[in-house]
Amino acid sequence: MDTIVLVTFWFSSIAIFPLWVMMWFFPKHAYTKKIVGDLRFSMLPLAISYAILLAPNILNVLVTLGSKMPTPEIVIDLFSDEQMIILAWLHFLVMDTFAGRYVWLRMVEKDKPIYHSMPVLFLCMMVAPIGLALGVLTTTTNDEYKLD
């Protein structure tokens, strides 16, 4: 496996851990708000890492997924390459962290206690679509549904 692939994998996999720890255990701390609350610190390093690995593969991704309707066979073929699998992993990390950050912001805004926010944020990290949906549901008030 190429060095750049390994570096982007390990950098991103390690870089997200402090963000999640801050959101889980110190959701209202000033440092959490300063680091996780700022996209330059929380998302930009992950997005740059993703972009570095995407750059040599972007034409393949765009042509493969943009030239015809993706089928399971096309997706499996696209991700049969190790570099593309790591690229997909980085995509998961970026988007899971982005979803978790969004839920964290909502939890802090709604002043949810840590015993509510931590399990939901854990789900955001492990199974982001479920964690995101649960996070939005637990922070939505009835007033948000009114059309006044």
C-alpha cells in the first residue's frame, strides 16, 4: 500500500479521536467549543486528508459514478482497489464527524445533559445515519414543526 494512503488513513483515524472525546465527555467545555466549534480545526484537516487521496482518483470516481446509474456491480468494482477502499473509509470519517459535530451543536444549544448527548454522539460515530436521526429527533421541539 502506498505511503500516502497509509498516512491519510492513520492521520484521519487518529485526528478524529480527540474531537469525539471532547464531544462525548466535555460537550460544554470552552476547549470543546473552541476546537470542535471551529470548522477550521474540526473538519478542515479531515477534508484535506480526504482531498489528498481523492486527487489522483477523482477522474475514476467521477467517470465511474457519473457516466451511468451506479449499480451494485459498478460500486463493488470501483471499491475493489485498496486505495478506493481507504478513500471510502476517509469519506465515512469526514461525514460521520460532520454529522456528529452537527448533533453536538444541537445538543449544546438545547442544553441536553451528557447522559443524553454521549450515547447519541457515540451512535453518530459508529452508525452516523442512525445517530444523526436520533440526534435531530432528541433536539427537535414541537415549535419547529409549526408553519405559522
